[in-house]
Amino acid sequence: MFSKPIHDVLKSSSFRFALLTGFTIWFATSVVLIAVYVKLENTIWRSIDNNLGQHTEALLAQAMENPDINIDDLVTAFNAISQATAKANSGTNMMDMHDSPAMKALHSSMGIVSPPNHLMDGSRSLTGDNGNLQFTREVTLPTGEIISISQNIEYLTDLQASLWQSLTFGLSITLLIAFVAALILTQRSLRRIHQINQACQTIMEGDFSHRVPYQNASNRFDDYDQMALHINGMLDEIDTLVVKVRQVSDNIAHDLKSPLARLRARLESAYENTPSEELDNGIAEVDRLLGMIKSLLGIAHIESRRAESFERVDLQALLNDVEEMYAPVFEDSQLDFSCKSMPSFLLADKHLLFQAIANLLDNALKFTPKGGVVALTVDVDDKKNICLVVRDTGAGIEPNSLGKVFERFHREDSSRNTNGFGLGLSLVQAIVTLHKGKVVLTNDNGLVVTLTLPSD
């Protein structure tokens, strides 16, 4: 029933809110049931007292009709026609247990067996006769003699026990239902929240086309679907703005390419006529700008491509080519370079994948000091994805900048004096995103770049 661990459900604010709501309902139900219980108690004792009152009036009427009758005969005649029991009060009233500790404890306890306080006056008492509870009312005859009229209330003991058992069982079941309902409702709520969080996590990992799913049909949105609708609308607007910004930079790069090419041709022509260091530096600077424009247009081209043209690539053979090309370069830079691969295949664009690896190795070559180590390895994770890892022993990247280095033209302060435009990792991310993978950067005695790509 539960897709999330019970510990996570119990810690969630949704569960606390649902449990508070359930407990409030349970408490209100308890108050209502107790009020009904008190009302029932008063009704029962009012009925008992009224019944004894009617018997008292009947006894007094009988005594008025026969003023000379003996008290024992009066009691016998009354008992013969009445459901109550009358007894002549001997003065000591040995069966009156109203003042006994047991009766005081019974009277102070809460329950139907205990009469309400307003009924326990001087003429009424709770007595016991052979273990049976009796509610007794003393009647003073016109002659001054006293007769006690009693009604058996032993049945109230069983009634009270049954009512308390029913209340306890009912409230326990209600509390249990409230707790289970809170768990079920919380799980339902957390399932939708988990879907939204998962969608947001997917978008944060680079899949900007992903959107938060809806639970209900169109025009029947609940609160969560309304939130998903607003999040998706916000993402659409952000995506539109990002596309516009990229289009501006791509258009600028495209428009500058031809003028810069013409400028370079003129500088070369001028250099051939009158060679000078200034013209040579100018040509080099134009070449740098043309390289930047080429990178920008390359990123735009990659982002607009689709995966239909992919082919099955032997990654081990590709890395052998990379090692053959870069081993002499690292050796000349006095760096220890190693490349460890394993037989693996994936659907990819071989040339783009080679370019991504080359960019990462160029960065490692640029920022790893002499005597350092650069390692290129291939592994497989638990989901059978291919993990291509480039590890160096350089200074790494500031933790606050790990998420910014993929932005176009972003450069760390430590790399301001080096060649480049801050487009290398942007190009790598575009290539990996095209292959439905992800790039993760971490610091571990240097920079570790992990490219996770789906296997063939």
C-alpha cells in the first residue's frame, strides 16, 4: 500500500496535518458521545426518581384513606400492588449504606450507578440489600412513622459496564481509523508531491523539455494539478526566454562570422604587403574570435540535432584512438596519462563523443600542474549505464561554481589568464544531453568529470 518508507510518511507535514484533522474529529466525537452518556444518565435517574415519587404519592394516599391501619399491614398491602419495595424504618435503618465508605466511593465515581448530587438529599439514599443496589426514598406518614420505599437498580451496573465498554471500543476504533486514514491520505498526498519533486529533479538535471505530469483530466484539476500547471507554465516561459537568449547569441555569432572572415583576409593581405607584429597579433585575435564563433555555432547545431543519426559505437576502440592521440601530448607536458577501457557499446555520434572527451582532456591538460596525473576510465553503474570518467590532480573547481561552469562564457578567476572562452564544458553538456546522458562534476583531490551515457 505504501510506496514510501513509513518513517518518511510519519515525518512528513502532510501526515501531521492529516493526523491533527483526524484527532480533532475523534475528539469532537468523544465529546458528543460523553454528552450523550451524561444526558442518558440524567434521563435514567429522573425516570427512577419520578417512579419513586409516584409510589410515594400512592403510599401516602393509601395511608390517608386508612388512618387507623397498622404500619406493617400498610407495608404489606403496598408491596402487594406495587413494583417498588416498602419497609418500615426501624430507626437504626441497618440496611442504609449511604454513609458507608463503599457507598461514598460509589457515589463519588462517575457512572450511571451513581445518582446525581441533586437527588442525594436527606430523604433519598443508596442502599444495599443482599448485595443488590437499591435507591431508597424515605416517606413520613401522617402519624409520624417512616417508611422506606426502594427500587432495585442493580441492572444499572450491567448497563454501565456495557456502555463504558461500547464507548471505549468505539472511541478506540475511531482513533485507529483516524490514524489509518491519516496514513492513507498522507501517502496519496506524498505520491503527488513525489511526482512533482521527481519532475523538478529531472528538469534540474538538464532535461529542460520535461514537464510535471497531471493526475486528472483536462479542466478537472485538483490543487496539485493546479500547482503542476503553474510550474509547467513557468518552465515554458523560462524555456522561451532561454531560447530567445540563445538565438540572439547564435544570430550574433552567425552575423559576425562573415565580417570577421573578410577582416582576416584583409589583414593577411596587408601582412603579405607589409609584415608587422601588430598585423600578426591582429590576425591571431581574429582567429580567436572565429574560434569562439565556431564553438557557439557548434553548440547551437548540437542542441538542434536529433538522435536519429546515431550509430553503434565501440567505446573501447574510440578510447584507444583518444589514447593514441593524447598520450604524446601529455608526455610532452610532463603529465602521467592513463586510459583504461572495457568492451562496451552505445548508440552515439562517434565524432561528437570524441569531441566531448577531447574537450575534457584539453581542460585537464590545461589545469593540471607538471608531474600530475590524468586518468580516463570507463565503468558501468547499477543501472547498466556507461560511466566515462576523466580525473585529474589539478586544483579542481570551487564548490559554489560547480553548477555554473556549464554556462556559456563562464570562466573561473583562476583561468582568466588562460586561452579559451568558457565554452568547452557547455559544448560537452550539449553533446551529452543529445545522447540523453548527464554530466556530473565533483572535487576529489582534483576535478572528477563523470559522463553517464545509456548503454546500447
